[in-house]
Amino acid sequence: MTDHPRPFGFAGSAPPRRVLFLCTHNSARSQIAEALARSIAPEGAQVWSAGSEPGTLHPMAVEVLKEIGVDASDQRAKRIDEIPWAEADTVVTLCAEADESCPTLGESVRRVHWPLPDPSRTPEPARLDAFRATRDEIRWRVSSLWPGGS
């Protein structure tokens, strides 16, 4: 996950103001993306995450975020209909299933697909390292949404 052939931002266009991170269970990847985006997005930007079949927030997602000073302990898994998804100007899917089940979006909505492996499916004892690698990859990708930081 460390090969970065090109940035994931939007060269030549305005940075997102309302971004939604989607993943089927909304328990790890999309939660990590939401927390990281909230920590760096400019003032006034809105950030959500949701899933088509939400589970529960994975404790290792919270743990690896805490390691870098980001608190996600108050986040929870949410269904897509629990957030104002129709207001999003950017939708980022983090798994193939979410990309396929993404709601119908207006033509002006930017869709980005980051197909990252689910770290919760990594067998122990390598699972925590998989969560760290996922966090670091998502951090790099999220930072490209808002070049120059908040």
C-alpha cells in the first residue's frame, strides 16, 4: 500500500466541502478516513462516513488513530440513510462493495474509489500492523484531498 503513483486530490478543482467516506460495514476503513479527515479538513468542511450494512466501530481502528493523536472514540457505525449523503460534493468508497452499492449521485458529485483491503480480516498476530498500514495509507490519501492542510 505504499506505492503512490499519483495524488488522490482534485488537481484543478476546488477541494471538497462535504465529503462522505463509504464502506460496507463502516467499522474500520471509512471510520479511519472520517476521523483523519475531520482532523485536517479546513474549517467549515463537513465529513461523514457510513455503510450499506454497518457493523460496529472496530476497537483497533480507534487504537491506531489514538497512536497518532486522533480521537475517534465517539464515532459509531452508521447506515447511509443516517447521514445527509445527498449533500456530499465528494464520495470516497473504500471497498468494492461500497462502490457497487453507492447511491445514485448527481453529476456534479465527485466519486473517488480507494479499494483498500479490510484490515480486520488480517489474521492475528499481524492484524494490528494491518490496521496501522491502513491508517497510514488513508492518512496519505486524505491529506491529498486538502493539499496544504487546514
